[in-house]
Amino acid sequence: MAWEASERIATVFVGIPHQGLVSTAWAMNLLRALGPYLAQVKLFTIQGHPIDVSRGSLAEQAIAGKADYVYFLDSDIYTTPDTLRRLISLNLPIVSALYYRRHALQVTDEMLQHLPDNIRKSLDAKRQLGMPVYTSAVWKDFAYRNEKGEEFRSFRPIFDGEFTAGELTEVDGIPMGCCLIRTDVFRKLPRPWFYWTLGRDRFMFKDDVSRDIQYRAGTFGCSEDLYFSILARKHGIPLVCDTSLLVGHESRTIVSAAGRFDVIES
């Protein structure tokens, strides 16, 4: 099988961080999704480590193995047999499929005040009706001032209606659950590539790229995927989400789009 993006067969390192247990449904999906690529991929899993350490270690192994790509696939993401082919065919340094967060968004007054009018009105109406709000796992960053006039940055989900479904969309923060990254990206970036700084004392990472990210009032830092996103953008590497490539996110259901559920296991 030849990749559309290359004259030769690309070598892909599939890295799966996990906590030791996966559902039967996910394991069967993995077999179906990667079955066509068994001659082209090397599959590695890692467990029992903090997520930032796991992702960094998987990237290091991919580089050592001289792979062309790292394909991060989380143990709760449901893909199809053509997901990997389509991601590679885009020939981009960093590209993710689109999936939705598995937990409903807790809509607060503080959150609403930083949103565009149309999004704010829609979310507030759903909140008043008690409707759950499921959002995409891609992120937009923004600057704001707190009540003391101090300026901070934060990230929020990109809501439905803020991107055109079916198109490539450049984003500010990209999730790692179904993300394809060229290994040469890691050679261009300083270490650590992934770093979980969320909740740490702001003064512990004085010169860190995530120092001015305020997740909520008084809580600084970010998750490892947002850290990687900030680092990549700082070095001029775009983050792209293919919104035509929708994959599922396992909870007790597969959340495959806002308001749509496919029950898998009880």
C-alpha cells in the first residue's frame, strides 16, 4: 500500500499511552483501524507514567527508530481504517482528526463573558434548559484582564459554528488523542516537548512557555498537549485539524458529535 503523500512507504510509529486497562470495544476498533497498515507501522504502548513523560518517551522511541511520523492514538479514541491514510495524505507537520470532549462543558458566567455574542447566547440558552454541551477538543487562545487589571492568557474550546465542518482548520491548541506529527518536528523543538504544568505554582516555571496561561482564577499552567501546542506555534509550526475526519471519543458512550451518542458498553 503506497501513501498518497509520498513516493515511498512512510514509516509510522503508533504511540499509545494508557493506564493499563482498555475496553474490549476499543481493542477491537484498534485491530480494524490499523489492520491495513501492519506492514507500515510499529506499535508501542506505555503505561504507569505521567502523561507528559509517556508522550515524550514515545516520541524519543520514534526518533530512535527512524520513523517518519509519530501517530499518537489514545486508548479511548475510535478511528476507522482510512483515518491514518487520510492524515498522512495531507502532508502536514502536525495534523489532528476532529473529536469531541467526552465530558459535558460546565458553562459558567465567567466563561460566557469571554465569548462572542452568538456563542454566548447559544450556550446560555442551553444552560437555562439544562442541556449538556459537548465541545470539540481543539482550542483557541485569548488574552484577557482580570478584575485587578492584570493581563493573562487562557484557552477555550472552539465551538461548533466557529469552524467550517469538512475543512482544514488552523487552531491554537491541538489534542493528542488522534494526532499525526512528523518526527522532524521534534528535532526542531527544544525539550521538554510535553510538560504538564497545570496547577503548579506560577513562580516554579518562571521562563516556561506556559507561565502566563491561567486555566481558571488562581490556577496557572496547562496540560501536556497544550504545552506542546504553545511550543510548536512559538517556533512557527502550524497546528491543523481536519474537521472532515471525525473520530469517536469513548466514555460510557462514543461522543462523535455534539448531541450524538452511540452506546457501546454498559
